[in-house]
Amino acid sequence: MASHAPVAARPRVGVVKFASCDGCQLTLLDLEDELLSVVDHFEIVDFPEASSTRSAGPYDVLFVEGSVSEPAHLERIVELRRRTRTLVTIGACATAGGIQALRNWGDHDAFRSGVYAHPEFIHSLARSTPIAEHVTVDAELRGCPIDPGQLVELLTALTTGRRPQLRDEAVCMECKRLGVVCVMVSKGIPCLGQVTQTGCGAICPRFGRGCYGCFGPREQANAAGLTRHLQMAGDRPREEVGRLFAGFTAYSEPFRSMVTELGGVRTGRTGPAGDTTTTTGGKA
Amino acid sequence: MKTAPLRGHRPALEGPGFLARADLQVLIDLLREDGRRVIGPTVEDGAIVFDEITSLDDLPRGVGDEQAPGRYRLRRRGDEQLFGYVVGPTAWKKWTFPALVPLTRATKDGHKVEFTPEATDAQRLAFLGARACDLAALGVHDTVFTGSEFVDPDYLARRAQVFIVAVQCTTAASTCFCTSMSTGPEVESGYDVLLTELDGGFLVEVDSGAGRELRDRLPLRPATSAEQYGAAATVAAVRARIGDPVPAAGLQDRLLAQLDHPRWAQVAERCITCGNCTLACPTCFCTTLTQVTDLVGSDAVTSRSWDSCFSPGFAKVAGGSFRSRPRDRYRQWLTHKFGTWWDQFGQSGCVGCGRCITWCPVGIDVRDELNAIAPAVPLVPETPIVEPVAATPNDFVTARVVASRQETADTTTLTLTGIDPAFAKGNTGQFAMVALPGFPPLPISISRFLPDGIELTIRGAGPATKAMCALQVGEQLGLRGPLGNNWPLDRAVGRDLVIVTGGIGLAPLRPVLHAIVADRRRFGDVKLFYGARTPADLLYRDELERWGTRDGIEVSLTVDRAGPDWTGRVGIVTHLFDQAAWDGANMIAFVCGPERMMQATATTLAGRGVTASRIHVTLERHMECGIGLCGHCQMGKYFVCRDGPVFSIGQLGDIFGREGI
């Protein structure tokens, strides 16, 4: 990493993407009230979703969206890291591998030939992996998509030089502060809020749905305990419980172990592909 | 009745009033006219939550709840009750201690910084439908936030503006355990207006000046005796239904002695450390500070929001967390709530509302954990549950006199062994039917419980009692029992207790004093006021001496006629009691004596703030069967032998002391 010399001018900010849907970048553009102030305080040098201006860096702050999913990504992320002072991953793809990481439990070659007429043109890796599996990450914003409030908090922390106040606690805490009636207790809806990191404002329970964990597991998430409860007290079949964890952050531990153990991805396989990153890996 | 006409025609009520159900709207309207937002129960998202109420139609009419560990469902009751359920997910702290409170605004201009307190947005509120456990929880927060030299101004501003319309519980959930925590189900104090829901309306009582003012504006008629009995009986049934799920005696010490119990790790396998229990809890008060700043940090607002000791970051410092394992955090919560809270605040942190049980997503039941980690130590040796073999009127079990002690000229205490093992499960205040061949059986209070026997203190007033007093060591008599109910000593835990009695009346209270001495620290101030005709008529003189000098009981004695050796007080016990300095706010009273004396005592107690449901008396009636079958002891709707002999004044209502009942 480059040295942490004080930044005289506005910090140079880049926004780049890997395998992702661009939704998290849009959250940055959707900061309507703060956008002008953001531009006042940050120099946006690279942001394909917003501007045709390009830069090869260096970056004071680089927001990285998306997972590492193609062979070319492997070199690119290492190169970007070299040119970046503070690297921030944004969204479930960058922080957890994304929904596309469900293929990590499947037969990669079978998927390619099943979906594409000419699979030989498809250059993808057997596994979709989070950025942190490849380079050092300085900060991460979770979620699918990320929360605008957390994004502003992170930007503020960057300008003021303090630690971002991103709470590491269960979604339940936000439900209780907001007075949302627990959907699991009052309606019997399975909810991952207890094991999921907060930050979304409990948006799903607020609308009567169970949390599906798009912010990923929180620190020391007792996914095994929740699983036992859902299977025993809730009388749910193991695959149904496994599928709860098989979402946008399925590849993050301990959700990953639950999916593997319970068979939450219907692929005929019993576990995720091996650690190989070649296109031929991962046969059942 | 004195008349103080209001609005020209309605005389002011002295006792409880009756409010028709539809007229509850008048109460809501009056509170709103007084500039208050009325917060009360309403159905939202499949639960009964507290929210703003403007009309009777907002209340959950005919809705009940079913609660179990990790489970809450609404159901139709099939009636018109507006309060036919218990506490839901919301606690009143949402208004007295909101989830998010801005505290300070800090600004920076060049080198100049400035800190300004944020103004509180406290409003005039009325809480409609607070239960006994809710009031206890507000009391806990009062102690936490205003009970020391450091007062939380935001809490104080909000709490001071709350008017409380409490409601007696007429039902219980499987998760309720207020009885064990000595907080309910009876609402006893801490309210302005108290409602008990009956068919067609509410019994209305008041406990404050503001409450009286409101009552006098309500369309009330005096409540009938039947309505008053009905209200008391309903709440008594709730108490019976809840039972005593967590024996609280010595719980603090038992729990804190188990810091290394293997159960902590076992419960942590189940616990998700989500923190729901702590935020659902009406007394948990931990918070964390967060900063919201503009992009350059020149304008920052610091706010306080609810936090939980279950979150990993709660006890973190640079370098790690002091409670890094989930088991550490569960133990912290449980031992604080039921243990160290006593040391910090002089009371339990738990009010037994059961919210932490229902709203635990994985259904961990704090009662099971407590009973597993810190099981109750039985006060009597563990014996299998035995029903009295001699329960029926025709069946006596013989007992043998092993000691006879003459207490006074006419009173003797017999020590009996070889008794029915059922007596080992007996409780303070119970009695035995005692028989000698040829004499009618008589009810005699048990004056002491021994590991393998009991003591009976008998005044030789008639032929049968004289024959009993004359029994010699080795002789036998017949016993049935133990019979009747007991002094509610569990309700006295954590409170001050006053015992007022005279003459032989000390006999049924003697086991109470033994139980207190055995577990003294569970109780606040304990005062015994005891009177006798002459110094020679005082019972248990050695014990009186010991209680007063060694056992931490404040013993005050008086006699009607003193001899030359008497240096103590002369006069009747009610006078002695009248003149003493004491405060009834946190007091439970046990009284035994002639009914006139008990009435006078109750009046004095009421005058000092001891409400009727906290004054307990034991009644004497003609008893033959002891189990409510012979009819002799009937008093109003009660059989004194079966439903008593211990009653609260509130239970008895206006039949207490009434001639000819």
C-alpha cells in the first residue's frame, strides 16, 4: 500500500466493477441530496456508470463492485490494488461472491454447456469469489444493494478521518428499535435477521418478509443454532433450511457450511467446488 | 355519604366505581382534552402493540393472545373484552426511553468548537393498559435513571409527563412469571387510574390526585360488592394460573455461585446472540452513542440508541472484546438481570413479563435456564409430593407428643412427631384439624414446622382445648392437614413487611418469622408489633428476645396491664402501631387478631399508603371439615378453611369486619 500522507487536494476516487449488476454503483448516483457535496469533497476520476472520463489511477479511494468470476479478473484486481490507497468493496458480490457464487456448488462445465451454444467462448472461473479472497480490503459495505446511509457514513469517515460507524450487530436490533413485530415469532416466517449483519434498516421485516441475508453473516453468526431451531422447532426439512442460506451471500462462512451441510443448492452435488480456479475444475 | 357535587349533579365516589365499556371512550377523550397523547394497545402486524389511540375502536376488542417460547399468535376470544390478553412485543420504555435520542450537537468553525445539548421532545402522554409488570418495569427504570446522584434528564422529562391508566390482568400467558418476581399480577401502586375489566365494563380505582380528578369527570356509578369480588377473584385466578415458575428465594446468590456451570456453554449453542431479549425487555437500559456528521465533520449530532450486551462490539476495546464468546454474553445478561442488579439498584432487573421468552426467535426460556443453572434450594428437605392422607373428614392420622411447653397460664405448645408426611410440605399460616377421642375436632394453627414434626400452640379456652393442653409427653392425638392457604411470603420478598398481632394470634405468624430469619436478606425492614393482656401473657418470650436482638426484626411489644417488672409500653397494639414511624409505600402487612383489631390496623395501614391488596389477615371461623365441605365457615363467597384462612383486605372487600356475615 502507498503511504498515508495527508491529501492536499480532493481525494481521487474511482468506482470500478467486476461480475455484478451495477446496482451498488447506482446507489452512489442515487445520493441525490448529498451528491453535489460528494463531488465538492471528492474528485471522481473513474466511474463508467456516470461518466466517460477514464483514469488508470492512482486512486486515494477505490470502490470495487462485483466478484472475481473470470480469469482476467484475477490479474486486474491485483493491479488495481497496487494503484489504490484505500480499497472499499461494495455489495454482496464484492464482499461475498454474490448470487453467482451459487455455481460454486455446481458443475461449472455442465452449466456452461447447458446455457451457451458455444461454451468454448465463455471464459469464466469455476468459482465466483469475493475480492477479499484475492487482495487486502480496507473497508467493506455489505448488501444487495448497499445502503445509501452506510455509503454516506463511509464517505464522511473518509473525509473526517474517523472509523466508519458500521454496526456489527443483528438485523433484529434494528427491527426492535423501529418497533417492527418479529415475523418469525408472530408469523412463523423463517428469518435470517438474527445471523445477518445490520445496515439495511430491516427493510424486509418492515414489509412482513423474512430477512434473506443479503448483508451477509455478522460476526460470530450462530447459523448452526438457527438451523437446529428451524429444523426442530419449525419442523422444516433440511433442504428448505439450507435454501434460506443459499442466497446473495451464500459463499460467506458460516452460511457456506450450512448450504453445504443441508444441501440448499439443487445441483446434485454435495459440496462446493474445490479451490481450483481453472475453468475445468469442479466436476462432481 | 358526603357529597361534593361535580358538574352540578354527580356526587363524588368514595370507593371503586363502575364504568360501562362504551364509556371508556369518555376516558380517552378526557385524557386527550387534557392535552395528552394516549398510547395504548392496538392490533398491528399480527400482534398487540402499543401505539397512539384516539378511539375505542383502536383497542383490540375480543382479541386474545397465545404466547409460548419463540411464538406469539393472536386469536378471537369470542367476547367483547378490550384487555383480554397480556403484554405484547412493545414495552412502555419506547416512550420513556426511546430507541434513539439526540443528545448533543457539536459544531466546528475554524479552530472554534461548540457543544450544545439537544432539546428533549418530551410530550404529555397517557399510558392506557399498563399491567403490573409494566409498572414494576417503570419503577426499575425510575431507580436506574433517577435513583442516584446522576439523573438522566431526558428520561426524567418524559417520565414526569406520563399519566398511567393501569389494567389488571384477567388472563395469563404461558410465558408470564410476575408471581415469581413479586411484581404481579395484582396492580398495587404506581398508577393514576386502575381498571379491572368485567362483563360490560370496568371497575375503576384511583391512586393519585390526578387520578381522582379524572375519575370525578367520568360517568361512574358505585361498583357493587359483586363487581368488586368478581374483580378480585379474576386476578386471584390469574395468580393461581401462573404459579411460581422461578422460585426466587436466594436466586441472586444461587446464580452468582454458578459462573462456571456447564449450562452456560449449552445455552450458547442455542443462543443466536441476536439481542432481541434485551430490546424487548422493559428494563434493559444499555445504549450506545453514534455520530451523524456532515461530510466534513463540522456539524455533528451525537445520539444515543438502544444497544445490547449480546452484540459482539458491546464490550470491545482496542485489542478485543472482554466478552468474546456468546456464552460470556448470555451469562452477563442473566447474571445482571437476576443477580448483580440487586447489588447495583437494590431490586431485581427482571419483572417477570416474559417478553424475552416469547420474543426469543429460537425460544430460549429464561425460566428453564435459571432453574437449570441455579436450582431452588428447598426450604424443607426434599420429599416426594404427598397429599394429606387424612384429607377427608373421617380420617385422622395419629401423632405423638414429644414435648409440651407451658407458654402462659392458659396456653401450651405441643411438639408432635410421627405425623403425616404431608406436613413436611406445609406452609406458613396453614392449620391442622386436631382431635381427641370424644371431643369435636378443632382447627389449630401450626406454630412451627420441624423436619419431622410440627408444633401447635393451643389456648385452653374450652373443654377440648383444655384436654389438648393437658396432654403429656408420649400421649397421642389425631391430626388432619396441613389445611388452608398460607401467608403470601413470596410477595414480601424485596419489600418491607409489618406483622401486627396480639395474644394467641402470634401462633400462626410464628412460622413466618422463622422463614424470614432463615432467609433474612430477601426482605426489607421487618417489623413485629405484638400485644398481650399482661407481660405474662406474651408467647414465645425467648424467641421474641432473639428476633429483636439477633435476627434483624424490629420487635415492639405492648401490654394492656403492666406488672411492676414491666418497663415496656402499655396500651393496645393498634395504638403502638399508630404511633410508630413507618412508610407504607413498599410494605406488605400480615395481621392476626380479633376482627375489630384487624380492621383498625387495616385503616391505619391504608392511611399510610398500604393498599388493600397488600394487607393480609387470617380469619377465624367455625370449622369442622377444613376442606370446604361442611359449610360452617362460609363468609360471603368464601369458605374460610379452603379459600383462606389468609385473605387480603382487597379480596374481602366490604364483607370484612361486617357484622353478621
